[in-house]
Amino acid sequence: MPAGFESILNQNLQQFQYILPEMMVIATFILALIFDFAVPHHRRRSTAYICIVGLIMALWLNVQQNQHFVDLLKDKTGESALHSMQQLSIFQGMVVYDHFGTFFKFIVILGTIASLLLSIHARELFGKNHGEFYLLLVAVCVGGMFLASSTNLLMIYLSLESLSIVSYAMAGFLRRDRKSAEAGIKYVIYGAMASGIMIFGMSYLYGMTGTLNMYGENGIAAQLGGFQQTLEHGSRGGLVAVLAMVFAGFLYKIAAVPFHYWSPDVYEGAPTTATGFFSVVPKAAGFAVLIRAVCAFFPVGTSQSHWLTTSAVEQVIGVIAIATMTIGNLAALGQTNAKRMLAYSSIAHAGYMLAGLSVLEVGKGAADGPSSVLFYLVVYLFMNLGAFVVLVALENIFGGTDLRQLKGAAQREPVLCAALCAFLFSLTGLPPFGGFMGKYLIMWKLADQKHYGMIMFIGINSVVSLYYYMKLAKTVVIDKPDEEVITTTESTPFSYHALALCKCGALVMLFFYFEPIQRLCRQVLEPLRF
């Protein structure tokens, strides 16, 4: 046995206490998998309830762990691994244990629970293999949780791939549906290309710095600072190209321009439950690793090369944000399918969040842009997933999500259609809903740094988005239904009404009582101070 191997093994075994939520989700997956194999087909809906109970326990463990971490910080004796960045590096620097990670794990788990509740009564999933879909949701949740805490490039890649590969299966889950098969194939092709580019850039970055860890005295962030001083002018361009390849994988996951082409076709062809899940959980995990990487590679206040100053990085992110929100909103204007419309809407909202990330003064008072992104993600979890709750319910009734099929849906489901209008108002950014506060906080951070041009683009794009959101609202509320549209006579499950109303209530609460959540968002960014 190599010297030191036993001590490293014992240390790793002791550190399993810091990933108890992930272990609970993995145990839930295994238990649900065994149960799904053992029970008859008609009882496989119970698999979802096992997954929900397990994820609720993981959510509770995540909250308890966060409190445990606070106690660690207050302990004056401390631990040697606990440093000034308020992070506990575990498993030889592969992942970290901090407030930032627990915050995003909470979003990932909560989004997965809501998706499980949504999928139980989704008619398009009914069949002999619908139990497998619940297991795929849990598997993506595991990948998203590890991605939120990863600080090693290899661990980031493995977490991203574990999340993506399962997502490919979810997109193509409806095996007899040609659109679903097309969605799965396109997702695989685009995803493989993005992953290949990203790992190619990571390999070059490892060759330049000799490490895969983003943090630490010998981490990539520290190595780049000294490495760039020795580069020739032409080589600096090569370093920029390498970093661009690495960040291409992250931008692909959040569907930012120019890596957004996969999103509309995949969102339209995938099961509607999966589409709602894709729009929230993988996107949140993607933003977690993107924010962590940006703050690590481009720390505020440093004078790196002429091409890699914080100001230059903010400008690049700003250009991507403007292109993303503009292309997403303009493309959504002519859509006649609600799922495809919300796919382009999801692209536009990624642009709004990137606009907040273009203010990188992390932890410096009112100029704290990333905290507004975290708040927007919380709001987005409720308003976008809420819209898909209503879409799944209406799809059960009308057999599709084309606007032609959804005409006059309010006559059949007035409560759900009223909730849909509330979600659409929030997505537009109108009061009294959380979406207004999300955009307001982002624009406030931008105004603090005098980025008035970006504020103007957000305002114009919000006005543009109002058209297609209200087109969907008009379709379900005002338009008369087509006589040839075949509907089901089954009643909508109570769970859909409960989910929609709870999410509406949460959005109203986030409008009036946004400050506690915003303060929490600022606090969880403490580990990213440099």
C-alpha cells in the first residue's frame, strides 16, 4: 500500500458526513430502482412517492448541514481545512462544502420534487415504463448537486456529464413519438459537441497550470495570475481561446447565445414535464458552476493581462447577455406552440441573469451583481416551473400544447388559467410578482455601476416579451375554443391546482418580502470573495 494512502482513505471516509444530502439522493435512487423492478406495472406510480420522500429527507439534511457549517465557522478552534473563504475543501479538493453549494442544492432538490409531483399525473408518461422517468429525474438531481459544489475541473466535467447524459434519455423518453426521438438525438449531438470542446479546453488549461483545482495556493486561479505575466502577446490570445472553450460548456448548459440552438427543438419534443425540469434544474446547476468559475478565474481587483481584466470579462458577459435576451425574445414572437415559446423565453431569461453576472463586484455593497442572479434563480424556479404545471394540466385535457389546441382553456380550467396568467405576468416582470423584483434588483446593480445601456436592453426586451406572453394569456382566456379539438372528460388532479396556487403565492411573497431572500443571496456569496 502506498505511503499515505491509508490516511487519505480515512480522511475521505470521514468527509462523507459533508455530502449527506447527495448520499440520501443516491440511496433514494437505488431504493426506488429496486422497488420499480419488484412491483407490477400498475403500481409503479408509487416509485414517484418513494423518490419524493427521499428528496424531502435530502432537503432537510441540506438545511441541517448548512446550520452545521455555520457552527463550524463559529468554532474558534476550527479545523485546518476551514480557511478565510469560508469553504471546507473535501475529497482532496474535488468538491467544497460551503453556503454557496448548499443554496444551489436546495434549488435543485426543490425543483426535482416539484417535477416529480408534476409527472405523477402527466398523461403522456402513462405506460409500462413511466417509473423509469421518475428515476431519471432523481439521477439528474444527483449530478446537479455535485455540479453545484465541484471545484475541480475533472469533477465538474463528470458532474456535468452525469447530468447531461441522463437528460438525453429524458428528452427522448417517448419512444413512439418522432418529435421526442428527434429531441433526444439533437440533444445528444449538441451536448457531445459542447462537452468535447469544454474538455479540450480543460486539458489545455491543465497543461498550462499543472492543476485541475480552481482554488487553493496552487490552484488554477493562483497559477493564472503568475502565468500570464510570462506570456508573449500572441500566447495571451491562446489563453483566451482556452478559457473560451471551457466556458462554452457552461454557456451551453444554460442555453446562452450562441450555444442555444438545441433548446427550442429539445424543449418542444421532450415530455412537457421534462421540458419544465430542463428549464429550471440543469439551468440552475449550470449557473452555479458558471458563477463559481467566473469568480475564481477572474477575481475582482486583480490586474491580469490586458485581455483578461475584470472589466473586459464584464464586457464579454454583457455582450453575450444582450445577444441572448434579444435573440430569445425575438424568436419567441412568432411561435405557435406554448412549449417552444417558453423555450425561447428560457433563453431570454438566461440573458437577464447573465446581465446581472456582468457586474462582478462580488461582496462589495450594492454592486454585488451575482447576488441578484441568485435571487432571480429563486424567482425563476417558481414562475417558470409554475407555468409548466399549468401546461401539463392543459395538455392532459387538450392533448397538446399548440396554441390552436389551448384556445378557450379558461372555460374548462379557470383557476389554472388564472394562475398561468400570473406566471406570465411574473415572467414579463410586472408587479405584484417576484419576477418584477428579480429584474429590478438586476437593473439596480447595473445602475450602481452606470451600465445604463444594459438596463435599456433589459427594458426593451421586457416590453417585447410582453407581446408573446400576453398572446398565450389571450389564447387561453379570451379566444373561443375550436370545435374540432378533442378534449378529455377526466378532472384535473388536485395536486396541479395546489402546486400552481402555491407557486403563485410564493411569487407574491417574493415581491413583498424579497429582502430576506436577497440578504441570504448576498451571504451565500461570501465563499467567493477573493
